[in-house]
Amino acid sequence: MAYGQKIIDHYENPRNVGNFGTQADVKGRRDIGVGLVGAPECGDVMQLQIKVNPGTGVIEDAKFKCFGCGSAIASSSLATEWLKGKSLDEGLSIKNTQIVEELSLPPVKIHCSVLAEDAIRAAINDYRTKNGMEARERTAASAH
Amino acid sequence: MLGLPRGFDLDPSEVDRAYLERAGAVHPDVAAGDDDAARKAAALNHAKRVLEDPERRARALLALLGGPGKEDRSLPPGFLMEIMETREHIEAARGPEERARWEAWAAERRREYQANVAGLFLRYAETGVPARVRMTLNAWRYIERLIEQLDPDYDPARADFD
């Protein structure tokens, strides 16, 4: 199957791999949001952590850990790059279809981009609820 | 399609026997140029592969029984966190002995899931059991994926990019 250069680059040189601490470490940290998601279709698991500036509400840093296929790794790597410098609302507006487009994912790998979008939403909502804001549901425009 | 009784516990030799009984008539050597026979042969091969793999057999049986489909993504509480932590431990594992211990751990989980599912299918008609089968199968998938990736030759790029 012919994959594009961007996806292979993200897979071979994944950006921002790691975390700001274990789940237990970051549980009490209000500047960190954690999104832990899985895909029961394939058994891949992905964790995304965001570090937010409490003053400005801007996502200053993002890290991911993904045990999955190359497309899931590339999707989460791209997600961390896109999140940096965005506000929480801008982060929530990232759609899996944008990831599909950027990485030229084939139809059988669309669920990997959905997983990355789920992780973004989960991490942002974890930050929001930790800081007394209500969680935001997936918007109607989100493609699934 | 193979005329076997509907159930999770299957005798592998019965699968073989039922398959061989039917495969002869549609074998390409016998039915060359017969499109219908070729389709039937492919379907028989597929059925055999599904039945021989306990996890795929369980999924197929749940679908056949009209149980909850893959839109039901439920997992036991805390499961994802446990699997993530386990994955990180395995990633940090050094040396063949530590790896072998994780392989044994994973094989034991596989046996547990298979036994749990077998038990649940025996009392499938009871209230709440179909949903429990679905949840158990969802969790089992993560174990199978972990086993697949424990293989030192596993390369996520190969699974994807070749």
C-alpha cells in the first residue's frame, strides 16, 4: 500500500513521545490534562498529556505514548504538534478528518485518526474538569 | 455453513472433519472454472479460520446470537489504565528472561479470557450476560494485540506500510 511521506516521517521520527509523569504523578496536577483512550476494534491504546498555562489557557506542551500500529503512532504524533500553542477551544476543534487529510490515511486506518481525536478531547476535558469547567461533548460537526 | 452445532466449545477435529467433508466438492481441481464453487471454497476457508481462532470464534458467535455489536465499547473499570501501565512495563523490560515472564503473563491472561467467555456463553440466556460477553471480548482484544506486539519481530510499520 502506498503511504505518503508525511505519515512515514511521523512514524519513523515520532514527535513528543513520553509524558509529564505517570498517571499517579499527574493526577493531582491541575496544569496537566490526560487523555487515555483505546480502540476495541484493534486493541491499540493511546495516552495523550497536555500541559496548559493556567494564566493564558494555552496548551504549552503535549506528549503522547501509543502502543499501536504505525498510523496510530503517526496520528498521535501529529496531534501533539498541532496542539502546541493552541487554546483549549482551538484544540477541541481539531477533527479526525484533518488528520486523515494531512497524513493521507487510507480508509482502513481512519479509526486511528478517530482515536487521536478522542485522545485530544479526553485530555482537554480532563484539564477542564480538574479546573472546575464542564466537559465538552464532541461537536456535531465532528466526523465519525 | 459447516453444519456444526452453535456454541463456543468446539472439538477441533470436528471442525476439520466438517471442513474436509465439504471442501472436496468445491476444490479448484474438481470444480475448475466454476465461480460459484470458488466462492463457496473461499467462504469455507474463511469459516474454518474463524472457528479455529477462539477470539474470532467468540466474536462471530456473539454476532450470530444477535448480541451487542462493536459500537458497544465498554471495558471493565480501570482496564485501559492497567493495560497502558502493563505496556509501559513491557517496553521497559530488559533481557530475554523478563520478556519471557511477560509472555507467560500474557498467555495466562489469554487463557483466562477464553475460559471466561466460554463460561458466559454457557449461560448466555441469563440477564446481562450478552453485555458481559461484549465487555470481555473488548478487553480480550487488548490482550491479543499485546501478544502480537510482544513478538520481537513485530514491526508496526510492517503491519501498516507494506
